[in-house]
Amino acid sequence: MALTLTTPNTVLGALSPKSGTARIVANVVTVVLGSLLLAICAQIKVPVMPVPVNLTSLGVAVLAAGFGWRIGVATVLLYIVEGLSGLPVFANGGGIAYLFAPSFGFIVGYLAMAFIIGFAADRGASSKPFVLFGAMLVGDAVLFAFGFAWLYVVANGIVQSGAALPGWLHADNLLGSAFDGAVKPFLLWDGLKMAFAAVSVAGTYMLVSKKA
């Protein structure tokens, strides 16, 4: 486990090479390729405001469940570092200025989401689709909590500075308008994405664990 950074309860753990050196190389390659997959997921989007509907949360759920929490969090962390360094891997590009974007809370939330889902997978949730789906819903809820909190802080800062808010936010009902604009429209879609992710990972795990 120290070399694979995952457990046999995950897809990655079931497929990990036997050799210690090969395992380390596989871990590094997995993290890099996983971050590239997240970048691709971020570009598959419907450009609605304030937060684009994209497949990043689906990608995080699948990778965390398939890799376990250590490799899953490392993958998301590399993805964030890539974006903040200027690579256009986020939904609307990249760069250090993204720290002040209303959607950055969702990006930070991917770390917590990866930990929650990966932690459950490491403990056997991959063989239990409903348990895995439940863990994904919890992780997704935490993701929305991070995103909403950051959005509210940014919006409140705009109000305090006297600058104009985006049209979909209202200073007299900041909490309500932020929820209606950045959370409510995406709840159903994310529920469907988590269901798809749970079924996909659980099905894959059942196949690879039989061959392992």
C-alpha cells in the first residue's frame, strides 16, 4: 500500500504492477494522466452563468473512486497547480487571477470531494454501487458547500467595495440569489453524474477484480 498509495479495493489497486519500481512509475503516470483528463472534462461544458456546466465533477468522482483518496487527491492537486500556473485547464482558462474568480471555491472543493470518495473506495465501496453512490453524493454536497461559500465571500466583497454585482446576484438577497444562480440549477445534473460515475466504477471494479 505504501508503494501503490491505494488499496486492492480500488480499480487502480487491482491493476497495479507487482514490482515496486513499476508501481511508483505507474503512480506518477496515473496522477499526470488523471490531471489531463480533468482538464479535458473542464472543457466539455455548456457555457451558462455563473458557473459553467461541465464534466469536471464527474471526472473527479470517477478518478477518486478508481484511484483511492491518496492518488485521487494528488491528481486534483496537480490539476489545480497546473491551472494556477497559467495552463488553460480550468473551465475558463487558468492563471493566478483565478483565485479571485467566483467559481474558484468549486475548484478547491474538488480536493475535499476526491478525499471523501477515495476514502470510501479504499474501504471497499467500489464493490457496493449504492454505498459508492452515497459517498459520491456526500462528496458532491461538500463540493457545492465550498463553491457556494467562496462565491458568497467574493460577492460580499464586491458589495463592500461598492462595485457592481453581476446581474444574476442581488445585494438585498445575496444568499438566495447566489444559491439560485450557482447551486440550484446544477443539483439534478450532478446527481445524474454521480449515479453514472458510481455505476461505471463499480462495474469496472467487478471486472478487473475477477481478473486480478
